[in-house]
Amino acid sequence: MGKECLLISVVMMDLLSGSGDVLAGIIGSFCGQKMELGEATINASFIMSKTAEELAKQRYFPSILPTDIIENLFMPLKNESLSSPEG
């Protein structure tokens, strides 16, 4: 009691080896900037899934590597105005 519970659902088609490492790195980066863990997790999951979606529009999904996500991480933010992952 007194603890908050956080449930996150992210659909990213097929996850490739290393994608969890990328997600953990993004979360760690946000936490390093003093973002709360829950907020960092939501935002990292959101931006990573949006990046994968944008890359999937450009090429066949299995060809997307974790390094592609890193190199294009903020592409969705450059391409359009995104609403908050919380709605």
C-alpha cells in the first residue's frame, strides 16, 4: 500500500536483439536528466516505438536494427508534432 503501480503496453512488431538495451539506455538517459523513473519509462517507450514506426514506413521492418533506432531516435519529433504518450 502506498506504492504506485505502472503498466506500460508498447507494440513494436518484432523486437530485435539489442532493442531492450537501447530502451534501457534511453530510460537511463532520461533518469540522468532528473526525470522520474515512471515518466522516463513511458517517454522512452513512446519515442522508441514511434521511431520504429517511422523507420518501418521507409523499409521492411526486419531490416531495422537497434543502431538504426539510435541514429534516428528523434526523427518522429522532427517530422510531426506528437501528442503526449499519456494522451
